[in-house]
Amino acid sequence: MTVKLIRWFFGYVIFLIKGNRLEEFINNCARTGINIWDIAKTGEVICAKSISSEYSNLLKIAKKNGLEFRIEHKRGLPFFLQKYKSRLGLLIGIIIFLLNLNIFSLYIWNINVKGAENLNKNEIINVLKDLGVHPGALKKNIDSAIIKQLVMERLPQISWIAVNLDGSFADVLIKEKHEIPKLLKDNKTNHNIKAVRDGQVERIETYEGTVIIKPGDSVTKGQILITGSLSDDSEDVSGFADGKIWAKTVRKIREKIETKYNIKINTGNVKKKYEFKIFEFNIPLNFWENIEPEWENETHCKIFKIGTIELPMKFYKHISIEKIDSEVEITREQAIEKSEENANKMLNSEDFKNIKVLEKNSQILSINNEEFYEIKLKCLENIAISE
């Protein structure tokens, strides 16, 4: 991060070199002490970056090697100041900004948690916050060794943790404990695989336990399919049951056909609130009245950056929109089309992700003077559930 800021401060150029003596050009730059970086070669063209003060030297080397040299972009503070040199107030603001940036570098800007699988990242961040590690904390006050010990005491699910201060960022790397299932010795407890729904058994995959059904059998919801109960001559021994039972099942998706339904209409009343956040401090830029709970709220956040580096400053725009219910009436044909669309959305949802549809039929039903669009499915699915 420091190198990027230095380059930006002194200014740099992005240039193109074209010709067939590109390697010689790079070697000459190295011999003369000209620093170039981010070198990308495509055919007989090289794109690279260098400090702007080396422009004349780069041009000389290019001409000496018979290469075509062209500046593509100019980046950094000198070019920015040149563009806005007539604006004294802006220059003063930039100086103040750079001074603040230097002060900010003494603090933690952001915390990145990596390695969390089952643990919630926000839970880890909250524990770190209680221990003094949070955006706005002075880096010199943070003892990584003590923090690691205290975090593991508060979160026993963690087997290993590292807290690395990289510039103004705290990278928290964790490894979670993976518990090994304990074998239950309680003879009074059985572990079985049961049917989660009715179906006709098609295929059986047994990993543990004793299968008490066979392909072709019809089973009902809650019926034991694989038992973990083992018997010998003297006593019953409790064990584990595990496996998959693939069965043909029947599923139905039913959507009510309604020619009248409510939608939200925007009344045109909008309230906005702006906030500026530095580290953990919120600074309101305007105020608004209390908002009714039924209003629709949304928040937009802009994170300030220098290149790819995130600054500890955010701008929030909160918008609250008043919407009221309004009844809409459509034709029966449109209502059927809408119900069919909703039913097909359910069919394409996560609930049917691991289910193979063998046959699909649809119909319109009339139940208690109400109409429904129904999709009847014949499926092949795993109906086994452990209990």
C-alpha cells in the first residue's frame, strides 16, 4: 500500500512500446536504473508503468532501439494538481486530506475474516471489537498474541487463529474445529432411517445398519427403512443407520387463481437521509422526521477508495418511500397465466434441486368455489431421513 501511495504522490505514466526489440528496451531500462512495473506484453507491444520523471529517459531509450513510444495515461497527484491548479481551495483540501490520511494510517481501517465456515463472521468481528480490535483502533495498542488467546477462549469452536496487521488492515485467519461424531453406547436409543414421504422404492444404497425394505415396496411417511438396531443372542445393541432410499413419489404444486390481488403503489412521498461514516463514527448530514414502519426503506453505501485501497470512510444514502396497497383486477386468462408462472417458479426452486421429474401434468381445479392451477409431478428422489 505504501509503494502505491508513493507512486501516486510523485505521479506515474502508463505507456506503450511497439517494435521488435522489446527485450533490449527492458534490459536497457534495468541497466540505467529506470524502474518500470506492471509489464504486459502482447505480440510486439508492451504496456508498462513508470514514474513520470523518467519520461525523457524512457523516450531516449525507445528511440535508440528504434521503438515507437506513446504515453497512454497520466496518473497521480502532480497531474491532478496541474488539472486543478486554478482552484486554490481544492489544493488546500487535498493537502488536508493527505495529512488526515497520514494520521489515519496509524489506525485499523478494516477487518477481514477468512476461514470461517460454520462460525458467523459477524460473531467473530463482535468478539474482536470487545477486545479492542475494530476500525478506528490504534494499531500500536493491539497485542496479536493476547488477542489470539482471548478469542480462542471466547470461541472454543476455533482451533487456530492468526491476527496479522497488514498496513491499515487487520487480516484475521481462523481454522475451525471439526468435531468427530461420538458413537452412542446407550442401548435404549436406536438410530434409524425413515421415509420423509410416501413412495415406491426404486433403489437402495446402504452405508450402515440393516435394510428392512426392498425395491418395489410401497412405503409411507415415517416408516423405518434402515434400522440401526442390531440383535445378538444375549441383548439388543444400538448402532447407526445411514443410507439413501431412492423412490418414485408424487408431488403437487398448487397455486390459487385470483383475478384480484394487491400491489404496492408509490405515493410519491420520499424521505432521504445522508450520513458520513469515519471508522465507527456516524456523522449525520441532514435530519428527517420519524418514518412510518410500513414505508419501504433502502440504503446505498459508497466506500471511498484510492485505486483498489479502501479508505475508512463511507457515505450512506438512506431512502424511505411511502407505498400503499392498491387492488388490481385482471382477466381470468391472465390470472391463470400468472398462477402457472408462480407454480413453475416453485418447480425451479431449491426445493426441487435434487429431485428428478419423471412426468409432469397440469390441470385447473375447482375447490370450494375457488380455482387453482395444479402441477402434478411423478418424481424420483431420495426419501431417506435420519432420526
